[in-house]
Amino acid sequence: MSIASTTWISGPVLRARPEGPFRLREAVTVGPDRLLGEVIRIARDQIVVQVYEDTSGLRPGAEVAGSGRLLSVRLGPGILGHIFDGLLRPMSAEAGAYVTAGMQEEVPASFEFRPRASLGDQLGPGSVLGDAGRDGGDDQGEAGWTQRCLVPPDCPGGEVVFMAAAGFYPEDETVCRLHDAQGKEHELAMSHHWPVRIPRPVQKRLPSDEPMLTGQRVIDCLFPIPRGGTAAVPGGFGTGKTVLLETVAKWCDADVIVYVGCGERGNELAGLLAEFLELEDPRSGRPLLERTVVIANTSNMPVSAREASIYTGITVAEYFRDQGLNVTLMADSTSRWAEALREVSGRLGELPGEAGYPAYLSSRLADFYERAARVRTLGGTVGAVTVLGAVSPPSGDFSEPVTNHTKRYVGCLWALDVHRAQARFYPAIHPLQSYSVVARNLARWWHGQDCTRWEELRRRFLTLLEEEAHLERMARIIGRDAMPEHQRLILLCAQLVNQAFLRQSAFSEIDRYATPARQAVMMRLIGRFVGGAEDLLQAGIAPEAIAAEPIFRALMRMGEEIPEGDWDRYSALDRDLTATLRRLREARDTAGVSG
Ligand SMILES: Nc1ncnc2c1ncn2[C@@H]1O[C@H](COP(=O)(O)OP(=O)(O)OP(=O)(O)O)[C@@H](O)[C@H]1O
Ligand SMILES: [Mg+2]
């Protein structure tokens, strides 16, 4: 391995004189504490290293030792259900969310291995060689899950010449040996290393016409995200980014959640972990944490590891995707990540671009978001990585560089509005500033859910909200009462869409998530109200008369009051609505006849 001698240090960046060849992006260790770093630039007689730990106390002359491989993380069955730092080194949440300098990867734990290939079988990259299960000695009791062990994507594959018997093995112990066509032997364990900045290869990317359900009505019905899609959540200070991402993490229908806490508050992450341990996964009945991986690089941890953390996160997500799973990754917040990029770039003396960010901010964002996809894996299964990234624009200004560049690479924008948040209207997603470019592709899926009018109702709701924004301005000037009846009706219907449908508290036992079936029922009821009210208006009945009916209040509160699966009460609402509309109509007709 090559060595270099440090000549210059500035925060997380150092320069060193090499005494041997280094590779770009090679992982290195620095100084007596063996701090982990990465070669980020190479000149003729100098290398520049980014160090992922606190460099206080490091002196010129400190030895930089090359590792011969790119900055990598170890991917294996031990990842699920745990918390790691930005370079996938295990952390303990109890220890106050800190990693100590130079801490190396922990001794791998044992997992139960069950072979799924036999001697003489030909295995290619991505083929299944066995299953890995949780260590039976774990205090959580019975094994709650199994994972696939695959031939790593960078192994050419070959004939199985050794296969370990079923049993418990450390995750880095050889359980299978392959002979490739050149006669070379490859040793495979349950875990393997993969460089974080290199996307894991797939057979091909697939189109996506299936939604990643979040349980949040404003998302699933108005701005849906497909499996393998990308969404950005920009929002000013305190507008609800963290709560939204956490709510989606809890209720979305992904098999695995990768939560990257990037420069955000450490106590929020600790709270999330505690909550995930308590919450029950609706599908397995086991703690939600068991299908979650948390990557923490909170505001009190070294800034440079933050830069690597989102690539680490997406590499982990791809690892589970390759097992044929649907993975959702959330990064909170990508702005803090961009700030880390800016800090390192500044120390390198690079020419600053917009708002001080380096010129490559945009391409780095693209590198991250473009790894989201629904794919056919090398092993032939279908898996997806869906990516959600929060953006915290300074003073809520969406024209700043991180928000702006992010918008170029995402398919959905869920823009949080400070006025909605101030009015405690959550989730504060602004219906006119948000979009989903793929919404139309998902209509067929909703048809399959017995919601054949999804596309039509979605468009109707959006139009109402748009008209409302326009009329609100007028109402403020001339007063609501002075407006013509049909405009007052639009405001009334938009109010119903907002309050009954879009508003959804993350803290309400009943309403924190809604299944597609409940979303469809609510959508239909609101659609029927809107249609019925328009008919009544034609017959000369004022919007206020309709709003005064008890059914209007009942519809406004249905999300909060009628739980999942209580279809009888939703049917009763539907009958009440029909009866009310008929009664108002008949009263008008009789009045018309007698008058
Ligand atoms: N969906 C929601 N349901 C109910 N309350 C919410 C919701 N979203 C946000 N809130 C309220 O708003 C507060 C602030 O939300 P949050 O911490 O998510 O904001 P943030 O955008 O992440 O802020 P920061 O910019 O500081 O990271 C929460 O503590 C909560 O009280
Ligand atoms: Mg936050």
C-alpha cells in the first residue's frame, strides 16, 4: 500500500506528499488514530484528502496510508434495523449519537446461513447463493426476517465448488466459492464491500406505473410518486419537512426504509429511533425499526462525512433493491449536505459559484437523484429505490441554488408553504406550487383499485384549488358576500377539499394515514358533494344553504372521525348526502310550485 506524508491541514481537508501511487477516490487512513479519509484530488507531487472525522490535533508529517480500494461500505444482513454514521459504521443511539475518532467497523455478528445453490451450479452476478437470517441468540427472540445473499455485482460468477452447510457464520466468513471461466477462484461471504459513489449495476431500468403509497392524501391523490420515482420537499424553517418525511417513513408501503439524517438535529433522530422501535409494522406486526436503516450525520458530527452520507444511503438502498425489494430513501436535509459540499470546496480554494456553492453542485445532486429507479436486477427480479429529499432553502426562498437545481432532477415537488404551516394546516404542501409529472401514468393503477374516476376527480380538485386562489384575492377586496353565487360555491367546495381531504394530522390516531380504499371513498364523497351542490345552484339554491346542512360538517370531519375500515359509516355518509341533496331540491320545487 502507498503512503504519503501530510504537509498542510485545514479542517477536514489535508494535502500530503505521496511516496507511491494513489487512486482518485481511494480510501485512506490518516495519523496514529487511523482517521478515515478519501483521496479527492491528485497532482504530480501532491494528493488532497478529505477526512471524515475530526482532525483536531493532527500534525504535519502525519502518515496517510492508502487502502488500495475505493471508499466502500460493507453491505450485509447486519444492516437492517440499525443506526450507522455517514460511512456505515455502526453507532449506538444510546451513546448520544457520537462515533469516536478512528473507530473501525465492528466485528461482524453471526447470521444464520441457508444455502440456496448446490455444488456444480453456475451462478452469475446477482444470483442467489443463500438466505441469511437473524442470529437466533438475539434478545428479540425468533428470527423475524430473512434476506437474500447474492453474488456481488462485481464478481464475474462461475461454478459453485464449495458451499457451506446451513448454520451460523460471521457475515464476512466465506460461505461459497466459485470457479470462473478463467479458472480463477472467488470467495463469497454473506456480506461484501461496495464503493459508495458507484451505482450498483442492473439489467435495465423499468418504467413505473405503480405508486409508492404514502398514506398522505395530498400526496397519493394529487401529487403521487411512482415506485422508483423522486420527490423534493422544499420548505422554510419549521414548515414540517421532518414530520412529513417521518410520517411517510412510518406509513409508506416500502419493504425497506433508509432514513438519512443529514446535518439535522441529533435529538430528532433519537426520537425517530425510539418511535420506530415502538411502532408496529402493519404488515409483519414486528417493530418498524426492523425494516429500517438509519444513517445519521447530525449537526454535531464531522461535516465532511455528511457529504458521503447520502451516497452511503443510496448504496444501502440499492443493495436491498438488488434483493428484489421496494426501498424508499429519505434524506433530511439535502441543503445541509450541500453546505458540507460548499465548506469542503471553500477549503480547497475552489472558485465559488452561485451563493458560494461549487460549480459541481448540480451534477452532484444529479448523481444522487438519478440513482432512484425501478429496475430489473442482475438476478432477474424487480426492485425499486424511491428517493425523497428535504430541502431547507434559507429564509424560505425557493429560487436559491439547491432548490433550483434539485427541481431539475426530481419528478415530484411537494412544496411546503409557510402560510399554511403558520395556520397549522398540515401537511403544508401547497397545491399550486407542487407537482407530479407522472401522475397521469398512475391513473390505471387507481382504476384497478375500483377508483375509476381518480384522474377526473384529481383534476377537478386541482381546478377548484386554482380557482379558489384567484377568487380569494377578490374576496379580500370586495368581501365574500358581494361575490356572485357561483363563485361563493367554488370557495365552499375548495374549502371542503382543503379541510376534509388535504388536511391530515400526522399526530391523529385515526387520520395519520389513509389506505387507498379510504382515500378513494373520501374522494368520491367530495366529488359527489361538489356535483350535487352545482346542480342545486342551477336550481337556485344558495351555497350557504348547503353549507348549513349537517352533512357539510360531517364531510369536513370525516377524515378525523371515521377510521380505516369503518365502511358502514362511510356508506351512511353517502346516504345522508343523497338524502340531503334530494330534500333541498324537493323543498325548492315545492316552494317553486306554491310560489
Ligand atoms: N403533518 C403534520 N401534522 C401535524 N403537525 C405537524 C405536521 N407537520 C409539522 N407539524 C408541526 O410543525 C412542527 C415543525 O415541523 P418540522 O420539525 O417537521 O419542521 P421542519 O420543516 O423540519 O423544520 P426545520 O426547518 O427546523 O428542520 C412540528 O413540531 C409539528 O408540531
Ligand atoms: Mg427538520
